[in-house]
Amino acid sequence: MNEEIVIFAQIVFIDLVLAGDNAIIIGMVASKFPTEERKKIIFWGIGGAVLLRIILTLLTAYLLQITGLRLIGGLALLYICYKLYRDILKSPNSETNSNIKIDKSSFIKAISTVLIADFTMSLDNVLGVAGAAKDHYGLLIFGLILSIILMATAATLISGWIKKYKWIGWVGLLAILVVAIDLIYTDLKILII
């Protein structure tokens, strides 16, 4: 039971730190369009992000059972920790994902921009949550649902919290770091023996 509480806390903080990026990108892209198109971009963007998140979570949970891939996943999470430290916690004045290029020429291009951004930014969240959940599939599903809810409803609020209360970002970063080290250690222990 204690392990489940620790995993639950890790998943919540990982989601708090990583889930907001997708919604921020969707909002940035949608803001460049008239109101009617903006609603469609938000709808399709969040719908696409939800679908991608479900597919990636199931795929990642399966792949993390394979020896060798946990090591790769752990190393990827270490890179994500470094990137979060540099981008969010170390330079508070930098705007997250401000370097995303937005093509305002068509609705389809806007949707494709959102879906590509969703895919690349969902990977870090899914890897963190799946790595933290281990074999606890109920907690994995909880993490998936929480990330979708946070992405769809509270991204702006969460990014404001992280800027205002640095400790949330640090706890999230620590949770991701613990998951990364655990994934690497688990595979190294198997590979070395």
C-alpha cells in the first residue's frame, strides 16, 4: 500500500509539471485564428492529444516491460529532467514553447501543427507516468486520465502555479528523476547479472 501512495504522488507531480505544455500550444495556435475556427482547432487539438496520449500510454507501458528499453526510457527521462531544469526552473522569464512556428495560412496546417506538438510533448508525460506506475495498471490509467484532464482544463493555471510556487516544479522534477533512476537501475541490474 505504501508503494502505491508513493507512485500516486509521483504521477500527480509528473502530470502537474508535464501536462500543461500541450494545452498551451493548442491555445497559442488557436489564438491566431478567428473565433469560429479557434473553437474547432481547440476541439480537434485536444481530441487528437487525448487519442495520442491513450495510444502512447498503452504502447509505452508494454514497451517498458522489455529489458533494455527501460534503460533507454530512463536516459530519456534524465534528458527531460535536464531540459525542465534549464527551461522552466532555471530561467523563469522564458516563455515555454515560444519557439513553436505557427502557420496561419490554413485550418489544416494549424491542426497539423497542434498534432505534431501534441505527439512530441505527450512522449515525455507518457514516459514519466508509465515509468512511475510500473506494473500498477490502475495507477497508470489514473495518470492518463489526470494528464488529459489537466491538459484540457488547467494548463494556464498550472503554468502559473509553477512560476509562482517553484517548489511544485522542483518536486515534479525530483519525481521524474526518481523514476528515471529506477528505470535505469532496474535494467542495469538485469543486464549486469
